[in-house]
Amino acid sequence: MRRMSAEEIEAYVASGQSDGKAGAYAIQADGDKFVEKLEGSFLNVVGFPLELFEELLPRALRDWRL
């Protein structure tokens, strides 16, 4: 996250966008304007590690059929 001014914080909280969010922001919505750098999977930050799911799904299906 980048450093935010007091005015930016106040406006963001007043907008209600921080309500009900883990970490008080949603990177897929307007919260991305406060993110300075992202390492790894964007989808993991959003909340669902799609790449890992795709990797593990075949094994899970194989084990389920046994």
C-alpha cells in the first residue's frame, strides 16, 4: 500500500467502500488506487487462488472417484 494522506483516508472511509472488506479495501474495486505494488497472484489477493485451484483440481477429482 502507498502512503495515503489524511484527506484520502477520510474520504475513503466516508465513502463506505471500506465497510465489510478484509483489510478495509477491495483491490478489484476502487481500493486498487492505494496499492503501490502487487507480488504474486491478483486473484489470490481478490480472495480465490484460481491458479492453485486449477493445479489441485485434477488430483481432487481423481481422489474423489476412488
